[in-house]
Amino acid sequence: MTWQPEADPWGFEAEPVETWADVITAQAPDLAIMVAFFALALFSFHRKSVRLKYVTLIAAVLLLGVRSSFLLSIVNVFGVFHGELPVFRHNLAWYVFAGGTLLMTVLFGRFYCGRVCAYGALTQLLDAVLPATWRIEMPHRIERRAVHIKFGVLAAVTGYLLITRDMGIYRYVEPFWMFGGFGTPIMWTGLALLIGVTVFVRNAYCRFLCPLGATLGLLSAVTVFPIKRWSECSTCRICQKTCEWGAIDEGRIIRTECVRCDDCERLYDDHAKCPHWRILDYRASGGRKVLPLRPVT
Ligand code: SF4
Ligand code: SF4
């Protein structure tokens, strides 16, 4: 009689093997929310609808912020260069989120800031409900210089991360931890101050301080589908006054600042407000038809 080894005496074979079907099923709710959110964001962007944009902003705060704490951080940018990213298999929705953001940035610019980032969405919603009379309009020349502060913050954080590898730094330069709720009393006080400033200075953090916004702004230099401009835009300047992000200067769009909010695009598609169309009408009528422009509200 020959000795037969006992099949798997330790019971290892009984261990269930996790298949891709199991992995996807377990993450299906997050994946479905992420795909649905990006579909909504893209649809609202395509339709240039103010109402749909606000629906998207509310969804960003509630679904991506409060429910899932899905926010990109400067730490993720640093992680790309150091191969320190979440495990793909267990973070599929996060990869859809990050990959979608990268793709949108290359295609359109700071699309993420305009309607995906939960913090940016919250401040835009604040801006929409607070009385306009509370706002302090910053002198243009100061605003033009202040937007560079965020690039200084980005350089400082990058230097700090390169030297120390201390990823916890993000909590002191990004308020995104608020959606996870793990701030210290000092950080909550700083956040209250930041939101207090935002009440009076529109999108203050996003325009002047955010290192992630700065990174996406730099990436926007390669935007495949930039905003179109009419030849009259360099002299007309109506949309420059309309841009709440200070992203139009001397009739030219500054890609690092533009968040693709649609406001200027809606304006120059409007035949009653944009002088471009009135000039075309005037020429087509042989110089006889001159209709008054509807004021920009
Ligand atoms: S600038 Fe920063 S906080 Fe503002 S929307 Fe962009 S990533 Fe979010
Ligand atoms: S108004 Fe135009 S230029 Fe200004 S942020 Fe919105 S899309 Fe960009």
C-alpha cells in the first residue's frame, strides 16, 4: 500500500477566491454613482444650462462630498509621481473619478473646478444664495496678481512633500478634509474663516489659494477644445465683466483661471446680448437694421 498525501490538510483550498465579478459587485453602488455623476456633469456642460449646472453642483456636494468623500487632492498628484496611488482593484470608482477628471482637463480645461469638486461646488452654491450686495469686488490689478498665490502654494507644498514625504500636509492647505470630518479644532476654525472670507470675496480659495486648482490650471494649457472667441471679443469686453472667476483679461481667456462655468459661452451665443451677432445682422441688412442690445444682467 502506498502513502497518499491528504488533499490540503490545512484547508487552504476552501478559501474563496475573489473574482472580478465579486470585486465589481461590491463596488457597484460607488461605480454607478460616479458614472451617473459624470454623465450629468457632461450633459449640463453640453447643454450650457444654468439650471442643470446647479443640479450638478448640488449633486457634487451631496454625492461626491457628503456621501463618498470623493475629492482629489494635491497628495494624489504627488502620488502619481511616486507610484503611491490607491490599489486599483479595490478603488475602481476612485479611478473612474480621477481618470475622468484627467480626461476632462485635457479636453476642456478646469472642468473639475467648475462642476465636480465638492468644495468648489459648495462655494459656488453659497455664492448663488448670498446677496450680491455683500460682495467686495477686488480691484482688477490686485486680483490679477493675487491669482498667482496658488502657484506659490503649489510650489511650497511640492517642495515640502519632496523633502518630507509627509502626506498629512494636505489638511493644512486644502479644506477637503471637511467632507471626511476629521479636522482638529484649529482646522475647523481655519475652515470657518475661509468660508467667512468666501461670503465676501467670491470663490476666494479656488481663485487665489488652491494648489490642486493651480495644478489643473497648468494642465489646462494643453486644452484640446478651448472656448471659441469672436474677433470682436478683444474690444467688446462684455463677457470680461460677466466672468466671475476673473478669467478674461484684455478680451483674452486665461486658461489657468477659466473653470468652464459656461457664463461667457452663454453670453456670446445670445443673439440679443452679444455684439457679434448684431454686427452680422447689420452687415446682412446692408447697414439698415440696427437693433438695440439687450443689457447684460
Ligand atoms: S480650485 Fe481647488 S477647491 Fe476650488 S474647485 Fe478647484 S480643486 Fe476644488
Ligand atoms: S465666464 Fe468664461 S472665461 Fe470665465 S470662467 Fe466661465 S467659462 Fe471661463
